[in-house]
Amino acid sequence: MNTNDLNESTNRRNFLGTLATGAAAVGLTSFAPGLSAFATGSGFDTKVYGDPEDFFDKINGKHRVVFDSPRPHDIYPFAWPRVFLISNVAMKSAEKECSVVVVLRHASICYAFEDKMWSKYNFGKVFEAPDPATKEPSVRNPFWKPKDGAYVIPGVGEVKIGIDQLQKSGVMFCVCDAAMTVYSSAIGQQTGQSGEEIKKDWLTALLPGIQPVPSGVWALGRAQEKKCAYIFAG
């Protein structure tokens, strides 16, 4: 087995482990029903979500990058996009010359929703997403409209890494519909609710400007077709 094969095998095991751990947090012993719901569902409806192809057509900067965020990983999925922009500005390239895409997939889909979903569905435990301030499972989306001074890096100072702050700098966010289907279906099975209704509830709280995409891996592929460099964010 070569190094690339070994890395791919390790990544697959880590992904399955992430799902299993997240499931255990709420007693979700099997994700098979969720996967089945995705496989047999009605598909991705562009009339509901908008056309993600149009979203990716907005990538037109001189410097292009896509950040792959499959799980909560401290501040990094949001800090690295800001670092990329700061670094380009330091090298005399304005923010408007940069196209930055963040793909929220797998367990990182939680960051695509308002605070009310975090408290209602216990996102902090389900997705193993700690609050950076308390290190406890978060009961809010810590990267949506953070307070001034919420994120300070030694030697750098305050960094504006809230999703809303990054959007103002032109950073584009999308979220995996496949993962939403799997997680909502699994939670529904274990709580006696309709997975479809849970997903609909989530979508009422989707953050402004975040584009649903058929799957995170589809989005990563489209971004790279638009000549975005790939960076793993966690």
C-alpha cells in the first residue's frame, strides 16, 4: 500500500469514527436509516435551494482557494480563510481579488444554522462542537455574529472570523445537503420524529448567504474545477 492509499484509508476511518462518535452523543446507534433516506429521497431541488452552479460561477478572483471543513476543529475552519485574506493583502492583493470558498460538510454542517437550532437539537453534543470560550458543548453557533474581541490570536490581536464577518470580506459558504439528510433522519429515528420535518426545521434557520449543495464532495469538486486550490481545514 502506498502513502496516498494509506492516507485515504485513514481519512475514511476518521470520517466513520466522527459519525459514530457524534451518533453516540445522542444515542444514534446506526446511521443506516439516514443513508437510506438520502439514497431514496427526492433529490436536490434547485427550486428550493437555488442553483449551486450559479453559486460557483461567482468564483472569479485572481487568487482562489477552497477550505474543506468536515468537522468542528476549534477556530481553524474560520481562522484560515481570514489568514488567507490577510496574507494576500500583505502581498498587495486586495480582498476583492480573492475568491474564498468554505465547504461545511459532515459534522461541520452545524455551523450553517442559527443559535436556536443549537439549543433545540443539542448540536454541541451531536456534532461534538465545543464553545471556544468555555470548551463545553456549545449551545449556540459561536461563529455567527460573535461579540467584539471574541477571537484574539497572540501576536496578532483580534481576528474577525465570524461567518458574517468573513462574508463581508467576500468569503463564500456552502453546506452539504447529503449530511443534513443523514443527520436529520438519524436523529428523527432515535427521537420518534420525522427526519424530513427535522430537516425542514433546520432549513428555516439556515444562515443568510449560505448555499446548500448536493454534497460536500460535489462542492469540493466544483470549486477545484473553478481552479480553487484545496486546503483541508480540519
